[in-house]
Amino acid sequence: MQFAMNATRFCCLVAGLSAAVWGQDAAIPVKAAMPKPAADGAYFVGPRVIAPTLVRVMAAGYPYDVKPKKVPGLTVLSLIVGTDGAAHSIEVVRSHGEEFNASAINAIKLCQFAPGMLNGKPVPVHIDVLVPFHASHAQAVPALVVGEWDVDPALEMKSVKHPASYTPPIPVHVARADFGDADAKGAYPGVALVAVLVNTDGLPTEVRVVRGLAFGMDEEAVDAVKRYRFLPATDKGKVVAARRNVEVRFSLF
């Protein structure tokens, strides 16, 4: 997702949460602010925002002029499901070649979604769709997944022992690492540990792998954490830069 969209949504969320977090004692719960849309008017899945679902699925076709050894792979699309249940603003975030990408996009345009919901009302929501192409030419059926989502900082605040004196950086927006390809040689599920310095604006800096997985997964883990947004750490009520570790989980599709 574009940085500008994340930054806009992040600023809105911090404005509603900072007063609830900073300087409060442990007996006072942190409450998530009303979700705000990104700059494009669409929401991310998270507290109060329910993800869209696929209600009519169209499989992607296989290009006829592609060599068999190039068939297995995965196209991942980012899109907005509108209140009309249609896909809008489709972008390729993982390419499997122009022919496969075009087929995946055509299939998604023919799919029908139940729109995402906020407080019982349909709203436009960001979502990702995976389209797997198989060596066996089995149906390339799109699968809807959440690639980025907002989280409730109150859940992590429960583990903070002395919030009046110090609070660590608290994630408010999380991104999933790139999706593992089950046909890729050496691919396997796992967890990478990534260290990050969160600055006073809640932005991740100095992102590095502490415990990696190799096979290209370390780079994907770093890219994912760079899309995180945080409530910055506080020390005796003052906003400070601070380090923390983030677990990035991979799973095969």
C-alpha cells in the first residue's frame, strides 16, 4: 500500500489514541479510536472494520503461449472492494509475468464480493487477493487475504507493567510478509525476528533481521516491518524513540 495512505490513516489513529495511552495508569483501559479511512477513502481491516468476502468466484485462465515450466507460481493483487461489491484500484503487488497477471486481473474484475462493513454499514476496504497457477493446470481460483490491517493497541497495553513510567512502541498497523509459494524450491513456513527502531513519529527505522529464514524471506520480513506503524514509546510521559523486536510469520499458500 502506498506510504501516503498509511501515514494519513496512522496520523488519524494516533490523534485519537495518544491521549488515552500516554500518562495513564494501568487501571485505565486504552480504547481504540473510531477507524478512519486512508487518503483514498478506503479502510483497512481492523477493530470494527470487517473484511469483505468473495460471493461469486471466477477462476483465472491459463495463458496458452507460456512454456509449461513457467506455469507454477503466484500472482498477488492489491485492491479496494467498494460498497458495490466490485473490485477497484487493482494493483499487482507480486508478479508472475504479464500474461498471468492480466489473467488474474480479468478474473478479479468478474468476481463479486460482499463489501466490508463498519458498524453494520458497507464501506470500501483494502484487501489482497492471491491467484495460484499450478503445474497441473488445476483451476486458478482467487483467494482473498488480508495483507495489511489495523490492530487494537489496547491488547498489547495489557502486558505493559508500568504504563505511567514507560510504554514501548505499540503497533497500530501491521503488514503481512509476502506470501510463500508452495512450488518454490526450499520454501517452508516459519517465523523471522526483526528488530526495529521506532522514531517519535511512530515510523519504523533501522529495520534489520535478528533471526532469519533465508530463501529470500529475510528481505520480505524487512519490507513488511517497514510498512508497520506504531504509537511511539513514552518515558515518563515524554515521547521517545525506542527499539523493539517484531515476529514476522510466513505461511505457504
